[in-house]
Amino acid sequence: MKKQIAPSILSADFAKLGEEILAVEKAGADLIHIDIMDGHFVPNLTMGPPLVQSIRKITKLPLDCHLMIENPEKFIGAFKDAGADWISVHIETCNLAQVLPAIKKLGCKAGAVINPPTPLEKILPFCRLADFILVMTVNPGFGGQSTVDGTLEKIAALKKFLVAKNLNIPIEVDGGVKTENIAEFAKAGADIFVSGSGIFHTKDYAKTIQQIKTII
Ligand code: DX5
Ligand code: ZN
């Protein structure tokens, strides 16, 4: 499966967001990861459809919108209209059996997300409905956190399940992923690597992304 790098703009300098996005695109990013937070499901507020619409105008890279919001089904249409290509929703916020097919019906790739405290078994029945599975490696809400213990084992167990069921579905990892630990996530079975501070808080994005690509 193709390994992909998704810089999370949560750690970009918002005062020059356009330049930051173009810089990571030029540096070899495969996707742009956009963290949508509502202040209810997670204790932080970030961006909404108008921002996605503006970003859509400046990059051709797929926009990977990670919805950390309650009632995500009410907003998937607005994100699609704004230009989202990938939309992921948390098992903790909705009925995946309904929302994943609804995202696909809009023409977007549908992702199922699981938080660190939620047991892996909860998401397994919905895997075949998803285009990708996002395993959170921190409790969502903020960039720059350290990974939670036990997430490597969770990724490995999910990979084992997908292989056993013959499901060719990529695993995305998000939270605390950086050059120092990315090899472990790759070894555990991750295919898509979200990194916010691990890219945007380094001086040379091209060098960092190149390093990540060499490691994974
Ligand atoms: C966390 C977000 C992440 C975050 C990752 O709630 O979902 O996408 O931006 O940031 P880093 O890579 O700094 O942990
Ligand atoms: Zn995210």
C-alpha cells in the first residue's frame, strides 16, 4: 500500500496559512490534514467549511478533513461543498453504519476514527464500510502532544484483522507522529501519517518530509 504523508495544518502559522500549505505541498506532502473541532466533542475550537473553501482554491492536494465534532452527519455536506476530498468521523460521535455510506454517497473518501480509550473491537464491524481507518495516537483536541501508550499495539492488531479479512484498507495515524517515532508506526502497520508539529515546527519542511519518506 502506498505510504502517504499528511501534514496537519493545526500546527501551521495561521497568519500565513496559504504560504504554509504551498510550502508543504512543494516539500512533498501527499494530503493536507485539516482538524475540525467544535469545543464539545473536544476541548478546542478550530476551523469550519469557509476555511476549507479558501484552502481548496490554493492547492490541488486532497483535503483530508478530520471531524472532531458532535453530530458530524449534519456537516458532511457542507464540508463536501467546501472542497473536502476525505472526510473522517469518530465512532464516539455517530453511527458509522449510517454516516460512512453517507460520506461515500457525497463522493468523498470515508474514514472511521477511533480514540485511544475506545477498544479496537468497537470499530471492527464498521471497517468494511470505510475507505480508511484513522487510529488516534493522542486524545484529540490539541497539536504537539505525546503519543498515548498502547497505540502501537492497537495499530498492529487492526492491521492483523484487516489482513485476515482480506480488507485492503489503509490505516492512518494521527497525534504525536514525528521523525523520531515514525518508524515504529510504520512497522506496526500504518500507511498514512498525519504530522502537525512534527513538520510545521521544523525549520526545513522539505528536509523533514524527505526524512520521513526515507524512514517509512
Ligand atoms: C489532534 C489532531 C491532530 C493534530 C496532530 O487532535 O487530530 O491532527 O494536529 O498534531 P501533532 O502531530 O502535533 O500531534
Ligand atoms: Zn487530526
